[in-house]
Amino acid sequence: MEYADIIAREADSLPSEKQAEVLDFIAFLKMRQSRAGEASVPKTPAEIEAFFRSFNVDTSNYKFDRDEANAR
């Protein structure tokens, strides 16, 4: 027996308001699953560059100062 069949059988034994809660929970799980797919981490150098380019911060004159960084 597949999970869908088991879930349907179990839901049938619940009162209507609890069946509605089961449907709400299924919608929640679907939403969470779709968000997980959307929030993928950039993997290629081009994706990483595009991600940081979206912040519109000019770092062309930035000079890293190790002593200053360690002082913080």
C-alpha cells in the first residue's frame, strides 16, 4: 500500500475539521518544499558574480588592511 492510500484512509476516519487541518498541513509542506528549491546556492562563478552584482556596491577602491581587520 502506498503512502497516499494510507493517508487517505487515515484522513477518512477524522472529523471534517481535522481533515481540513490535514489539507492545510499538506499545503504547508508543499510551500516549504518549493521554497527549498528556490533558495539554491549559487554554484558557478557566473552565478556568484551575478549574486554579488545585485547589491550594487562599488568595491573598486577597496584595499584590504590586515592590521585594521585584526584590530577589530
